[in-house]
Amino acid sequence: MFGRGKIPPLTPPDIWTCPAQHPITVSGQARGGFVTDQIDIEDLNRAQAKVELARLAGVLNAANAAYHGADAPDISDAEYDALKQRNAMIETRFPNLKRDDSPSERVGGPVQDGFEKVTHAVRMLSLGNAFDEDDVVAFDTSVRKFLGLGADAPLTYTSEPKIDGLSLSLRYEAGHLVQAATRGDGALGENVTQNAHTISDIPQHLENAPDILEVRGEVYMSHADFAALNAAQDKAGDKRFANPRNAAAGSLRQLDTNITRSRPLRFFAYAWGELSAPLATTQKGAIDHLAALGFSVNPLTALCDGPDQMLAQYARIETRRATLGYDIDGVVYKVDDLALQARLGFRSTTPRWAIAHKFPAELAWTWLEGIDIQVGRTGALSPVARLAPVTVGGVVVSNATLHNEDYIAGRDANGAAIRGGKDIRVGDWVQVYRAGDVIPKIADVDLGKRPEGSEPFVFPEKCPECASDAPREEGDAVRRCSGGIICPAQVVEKLKHFVARGAFDIDGLGAKQVEQFYRDGWIAEPADIFTLEERFGTGLKQLKNREGWGAKSADNLFAAIKDKSRIPLGRLIFALGIRHVGEAGSNMLALHYGTWDSFETAMTAARDPGPEWDELNAIDGVGTVLATSLVTAFAQPAERASIDRLVAKLQVEPAKRPDAGGSPVAGKTVVFTGTLEKVTRAEAKARAEALGAKVSGSVSAKTDILVAGPGAGSKAKKAAELGIKTMDEDGWLALIGAT
Ligand code: IVH
């Protein structure tokens, strides 16, 4: 919190100007007539209260800014709390005078480090990608298939540019902007409310808006503003920004609001989160409504009646790309009918009703200076191209992935030629491409520039880190180090994955710190992280005495670790770093099994064939490859023991099923069999899962409900034998209130 310091002067002239976006005009009478900080709250009249709230916002917000900017705060904790309380009490007496930059909107007071975290009322998701025309047609086909619509049934989409900035969620309550949050990991974002107040495209008040309205969109910087900003950075001797997106992100995520205010950020609205009343019945209608409320919406938004028009619109937007004056990296298509969007729903991190059609990657030529082999957490030997630095799409690239030995040799997984069969050699002149956030790759080699006497690259058969054999298993495209826990590279990569975003994401414990702790023998496996304080908080060797650490940073780290010892099940599963078990898969597993105990019991028991194995394979998004990898990991004694040691240190939060509370099928295991006539099987399954049910492919004693359509066979028979509740499709729809 704030350190002790001198008491701030309470009424200097300069605090009559609020540091937020609106300079406050104070009437002569108010300014000259009274000193508002001396007046008891119950004696304040309306004009005085207004002045006093402005003064308090100035003092408290400046104190916050000083704190975040690491300047010496000139106000003590107690004074801060007293002023904040005074502010809240005046706001209670004069609710209409509450300011948009009110200090009481800062949940929990000043934060320790960086921005406060805020939980999004509705998760902020990302979009699936389409890279070519076939992908767009496949998207339309999958939407139709899910909804059970024929190829000729009318289906309208919106198309709009994909803005290359960063997403922001703006929460309005009773028409006032009360919170702005970045996407973060989708569930938890950063509170950048004060900064959002400085962006002129973002309305501070809305007239006739729903009581609760979360508007989502993209913060971006125009090309002209970006060029001017970099020119100013040059002049001041400050670092240039690589591209407008980085500049926008760096400007919004400033702890000092004054810096954000000085940066010309803009905002396009294109989506929404929590709403107390619908905006419209269509996507386009909702966007028009947002425009009518005062938001900037993209003028290139259009309606399309199918893939042909979507692709035509893509071509039109691509032609305009260079003259728009801001960066876009593709076109987003969305199902227009919001009732259909609701039926389509979401996969774990992306909606089924929208897709981003990306523009082709940018290309550049450069020299390949070397090939290094990196060993990943699953032992994979990954070749990395070291390139003479080159700018691709505004970003300097000096590394590119080379995937595996076949890719270097010019063959794909099926033995077909890639790059016309040209191999890649050190010394080659290579063409590099970069699509969005994707790691750069090598698209082509210019054989005309190949140095004389160059040799094909010889891929190592031993691990370069621990010298263990690195065989290539049947059907695997990569060589893998067989060293397991004796391979330091594998262990350290596993640890880095463990603390990464999406996994434990421990503040103050990044890849660098993990590497150092591992090298010095402080941590050898994830469980050791949770005993760091016990071992290095006191005694002879203490973290605070290490180079680069101090009492405060050590305490912060211990607190951050303690904080993360309570962890959601999905994050824990992902953090284990088991091959093929990504973030989306981990969340699906967590939703399905609910608790660590039932997940762990199932993984221990699962054997092919067997009911636990069938149940695992029936989970949406789990295939045989993932299932095999998971079950194998749990069956390996060393790995299993390390997992057990870790879990003993944690409190694992059960996965929360959406709507679980009110739904009659929450927590129930449901099996669908026979023909469904009202909705497709995919929709029935997704709907049941969204209501908190578990959908299984086979009937067992654990089944609660069998939904049997015409033609149901052995499953219906088995359910009857087991006395399981069976209903037809209409009965099911009535049960879930969907008739
Ligand atoms: S819709 C539920 N529309 O692209 C989906 N996103 O790659 C909500 N983006 O995280 C997103 N322009 O930051 C949507 N016109 C647009 C967009 C857009 C840019 C960003 C957004 C999202 C990312 C996904």
C-alpha cells in the first residue's frame, strides 16, 4: 500500500483540474467562496459536493498514478483510506454527482503490482481461423450441419474487417462507463478503466442504453498517429514501437493515465458481453444499435447471403486494405441471426457462429545463418532457423520454426514434396512468412543463390542436451529425446510450461526465474515451487538475498505462489504439460470430470477397452491420441508420483459448469441414441453440455438419462435392463425447456 509521507496539500490550485479526461470548470463562486475539504459531509450543498468530488478524484487518482508509476506517493495509507471513504459518503448523498473517474470504482483500492484483475461477466473468446476459400465454405457447411439446415436454406452472415489491435470490454451501468477491461486470458482481464476514460471514441455516458451493457471491440492506432508517435519517440530518444498494434497495446496498458491520454487511441465496437436487455435480433441490428448509442462501428460491415458473397466481400475489403489508414489482418464472418448464434454456441475458446478469414501472410527474403536444435518439454527435437534479421509485416524476425527433419529435407508427413522438394541448408537465401501471431516459417528457398559446396543438413540422432538417444517412433514426424527426467532441457521446459499463461501463471515467476531456480537446484519439479517459501523464506539461504531479489519481491513471489495454490481444475490439467493435452482439451476434461478426484480416478482406471476409456474418448475434443497420451502419463510411476506430490500441495477448484445452478440436467450424465428429428446430434450434445450435463457415448450404471429417438437399439435395451430413465426427443426438449 502507500508508504508514509507528507500530508498532501489539500486545496492547491492545480488540483482543481481533474487529471482524467475532462478539465473541471469550477464556478468562480465555488472556487472563491469555500474550501470544500473543510466542510462536513452533511453540510455540503450540491455545488460544493460537486467541487469536493472533483478534488477527491484528483487527489486519489493522482495518488494511484504515483503509486503505479513507482513515484514516491505523497499520501499515507490511512489518509488515502479516509479520503476514499469521504468520497464514497458524498457519492451516497449525491448519487447523481458520481463522476466517471470516481475513485470508488477502483475495486479493492490501489493494487500492488500492475493493474487490478477483473473477472469478465461473460468470457472474452477468440475466433477460429480460415486461411482460404475452402475453409470459408467448410465453415458455412459446419454451421448448416450443426443447425440441420440444408445447403439451400437461406442463411445470412455479416462480414467486417478484422481490426489488428487489442480487444477491450467496456461495462456500462445505468448509462455510465464503470469499467474497462482488457481480454487477459479471456476469463480474467486487466482493469484499465482510467485509461479508457481518455479515449475519445469511447462514450463516457450513454442515453437510452440497457441498464447493464458490456460493449466489446478493438482498440487500435491509425497509421498516421503511429508514424507521429514514433517520430516523437525518436525525438525524445525513446524506443520506437514495432507496429501500430504494439503501440496501441503499450499505450492502453500504461500505469500512468497521462501517458495513455497523450496517445491517440481509437476504438471500434463489434460485439458485446453481459446485457440486461437484447440490443436487437440480428448481429447487424445490434451493431447499428451500438452505432446509434454513439460507438464507432466499422463502415465496411455488410450482410452476405452465403460463401460466394462472403468471399466477394473479402476481396473488396482486401482491395481497400492499403487505404484504410489502420491495420486489419482479415475479415470476420458472423451468423447474422442472434437466435441461431445462441443455438450454435461455443466450443471451449471460440464461437461456432463466427470465423476470421485471415489475409495471406507477409513474405520477406533473408539468409539462413544456422540451424539449432531445441528440446521441448515432451522431448521433441525441434529445429530452429537462425536468420539474418529481417522485417516481416512490421516485426523483426530472426528465428523461424523448421518443424522436423522431413520439413528440412522438403517432404511433408505423407512423403509429398514441399517447396517443390527443395531442402533447406545453412547458408541458403530463404523466404520467410508470418501470419498474425503465428511463429515465422520458411516458405521457399532460392536455389540460384545456394552457396557452392553447401551440404544437406544432418539431423542429430542423439539429444543435444543430454546425449540420450533420440529415436523417431513409427508414425511420429519428430525425433524425441528418450532421456525423460534425466534430460535437463525437458525438465526445465516442463517447468516453464507449468508457470506459463494459461497454466499456473505465477506473477514474478517467469521462464527466466524458473531456469535460474532449476540451475541452482532450488526447484526440480512443479511441487518444489510450493515449498520455496518453506525452504528459502528464512534460514541461511534466502530468496531475498539472491541477486536481483529483495525483501519485497521475495514476499511478493511467495504471496503469488500461495495465491495460485488454489487453482481451477482445467488450468491444473493443462499445466501438467502432458503431450497433446492443450488448453482447450484440458478445459473439456475439467468440465467433464468436474473434480480432480474423479479425473484422477478415471485416468488411473482407464484401459483400452473399458468403460472409463470409452467415457474419456466420448468427450468432445478428445481423440484417441490425446486419450492415449493422458492415460500413458498417469501410468508412468515417476510422472505419476510427481503429479501426486504436486496435487498434495494444492487446493483444486472443481470446474464450474455453465448454468449448473438452475438447470434440471446439471451434473447428469446423458446418452443420445437413435435418430433425433428436431435438432442435430451435435446441437443436442452442445446444448446439454451448456446446461451442465455430461454427454456420454455409452450406457452404463452412471447414465442418468437416455434420450432415445426412432431406431434406438442396443443402448435402449441396456438402459431398460439397468432401469435408467429413458425419454424421447420431445420429452428431452420439454425437460430442458426448449419446446
Ligand atoms: S468478434 C466471440 N470481430 O480478433 C468473438 N473480433 O482473433 C468475439 N477482432 O479476440 C470477437 N476485429 O480481439 C470480432 N470485427 C471483429 C474483430 C475481432 C478484431 C479480434 C478480437 C478477437 C480476435 C480473435
